[in-house]
Amino acid sequence: MLKQHADLLKRSCILFDGMVVASAGLLAFHFHSRLYLKTSVDVYWWSLGVFIGIWVACLYYSGMYTSYRMKRVSDVLFLTYQSAYLSFLFFACFVYLFHIQTLSRTLVIDAFLLAMGLVAIEKIVLVVILRRLRERGFNYRNVLLVGTGTRARQFVKELDFSKESGLKIMGILDRDPALVGTRIHGYPVVGLISDLPKITKEQVIDQVFFVVPRNWLDEIEPTILYLEKLGIRSDVAVDHFNMTFARAKQTEIFDVPFLSFETAPSHLLSLLVKRGIDIMLSGIALMLLSPIFLITGFLVLWTSPGPVLFEQERVGMNGRLFKILKFRTMVVDAEAKQAELMKFNQMKGAAFKMDNDPRVTIIGKILRKTSIDELPQLWNVFRGDMSLVGPRPPIPKEVATYDDWHRRRLSMRPGITCIWQISGRNKIRDVDQWFALDLKYIDNWSLWLDFKILFKTVPVVLFGIGAK
């Protein structure tokens, strides 16, 4: 019954959101018509259907329709903004792919801004109403807590602090008879785990939380199976491993439930958008910059004998090997000469950087200073070996010297630019500091962060900040 109620609420929210988004589209069209800005009516109506569908799909995949019980106003505002951002990208791709010329660009922008505003207002009102109802004793879930350890006590404290969650603790259970009758943060220990069947018959219980040590798991299994028979939801806390930065996520593979600990971004829709942006921007850049490729190639050949492009094996995501492309900036046998120059290495750790490297050619110094030597990596981005934004790909012999925590920077697709590039590049001499910036990027990744890094990369490249 509870699941049916949740499904009904979700469907109702989806339907209402579709109506709100449709209203935004209609209002935008009305305003533009009053201003005598012409848009083909036929194109507008079927574009409105796509507009609504994309908006609702992005709201769904952003997580807007999961339970509102623990959502805060800041949460729904962020999800609304994220959905607006993603839906705008998808709708722009739709307009571009179908060559829709008669749809006013200002109309589209106004429709998205109106939709974002109206959806945000709707969600804030919904969260506030549900919170007020719970504060007045409505829409509560009666819960039991199993466990009295440190983690269980902290959980009770958090629930007591978050009254708006709508979870009402009816009592606490434990396996120690000596604890029965005591209180934890004001809530009574009402019995032993074995008393749970009796309690569920005497009281209304909607949900049972198990916050217990690992060595209790076998003991609580019969209780969980009993709750399954009754149709009462059970939740088992699995924070047994004291992870520092990994995020726990429940998944199913071949109908077998797994608890996954993820240390890299895993939101499929956002990652697909990131890959789509990589393909689109790198493809456009390759076409627009083709004259620069030809001129640079000629200058490389003219100033130094050897191939135009330099291929080097690099380590990509999770250790995958690929060939990175650059315009050659050094003499042909540069790698063979590196060993004798290691005493001049100015980096602390598993990377080599040297001022006035004698292996760099005359044109190579200019290419490096302007970062033009990196442009062929746009092909690596287009192919999928790299991304526009991500940690720089190391060479295998550098990876062989990594500490364990260094290897986590390989958990995301490598990129042309990242936080290191906009933080001084070669001015940063400590590899640990460099890698810490990469991990900061991974731990805080979002599409918006990618755009900020790309935006900040432009002046770094134009003015050669930190380049050698």
C-alpha cells in the first residue's frame, strides 16, 4: 500500500510538472506574440511537446521524484537548476539536429527561464506544505530502531533534530536485556529484538531501521525476513567500513542486490551529457582550427627534422593505455635523453619538468608557451580516449611510481585541462599538490565545474600563464 501511495504521488508530480512546464511554454509564446515576434505556429506546437518531454525526463533522471521526506528547499532548487541546465542542452541539440530555423531563440530562452522559475516555486511550495503537515502530526511514519551502539545513538540524534523528516521513533530494540527500560536521547528501549513480532501486532509500525554492528547481521536476518512477510519496510545501515570519500549506492546486477562504494562520478545522464559536449566541441574545434594545424605542421617540419606529430603512450581511465597526440616540440630522440637530465628535474615526485630543457626545439618553445602543441589532443577527445576537462594523463613509468592514493586520479577519463592548468601549471612543483587538485576535481565534479574550468582556461592559454 505504501509503495502504491508513493507511485501515485510520483505520477501526480510528473503530471503536474508537465502542466507547469507547458504553462511556461504557453506564457512565453503569448508574451512573444504580444511583442509581434514571429514564430511558426506549427513548429511551435510540436516543439512544445518535445520541450515538455525533455523537461520531465531531466527532472526524473535528476532525482526530483524520489521521496520528498528528506528533501530540503536547497535540494529542490539545485535539482531544478540541474534539470533546466540539462534540458536546455538537449533541446538545443534537438533544434540544431533538425535545423529548426523558424523557432525564435529568445522564445526558447524565455520559455526555459519561466519553466525553471515556475518549477522551482512549485517544488518549494510542495516541500513547505509537506513539512508543515508533518509538524502538525500528519504524514508521519512510525518507526522502530534496532541497535543502541554509537552509530545508532547518532542516528537517533539526527532524527530527533530533523523533525521535518516525518519519522517518529516509537521505540528502540536491542539484544541486551539490561538495556530494556533505559532511554537514548529521550527515546525508550522498549524490548529485545525477539519482541519485534509482538510490538508490530500491538502498534502501528511503518518502518524499521537496523543500525547494528556487522557481527549482528546473521542474527537480524530472521527479523528482516519476518518484516518482509508483514510488508513492513526494513532499512539496514551499511556504514560499516568508515569510508573517507567513497559514496555508497545500492545497485542490482542480475536481480542480486549489491552495495556499491563509488569514488568517481557515476550519474549516467550527466556523464552522457559530458561526453556529448566533448564530441560536439572537439569536432567543431577540429574543423575551425584546421588552418592552424596546417601552418603549425609546416613550421615543425621546417625547424626540425622528424614527424609533425608526437605519439606517446599514456595511461587513461582505470589504467587503459592509449596514444596521445601532440605537435612535436622536441628533438626526435628526446625520450632517450631524459635519463641524463633527471638530475635537473624540478618536480617533486613521479613527473619530469625542467626549465630551459635543451631537447625543446625553437618552434617547440613557442608552441608550448601558447599551448598550441596540445591541439591534436582534440582528436583524442573526439575518439573518447580523453575529455576536454579531466586530470592530465600520465605515462606508464610515472604510474609505476605512484603511491596508492595517487592512482585514484585515474578513476576518471583524462582531459586536456583541469584545475591544475588554471592554478599555475608549472608553477606547482609538488606532484602531491598537483594530484590533490585532480582529486578535488573528481570529488566535486559537475557539468558546471567543467564549464568554469573551460572558461578559466582561456585566459591561461592566451597569456601563457604557468606555461614552459
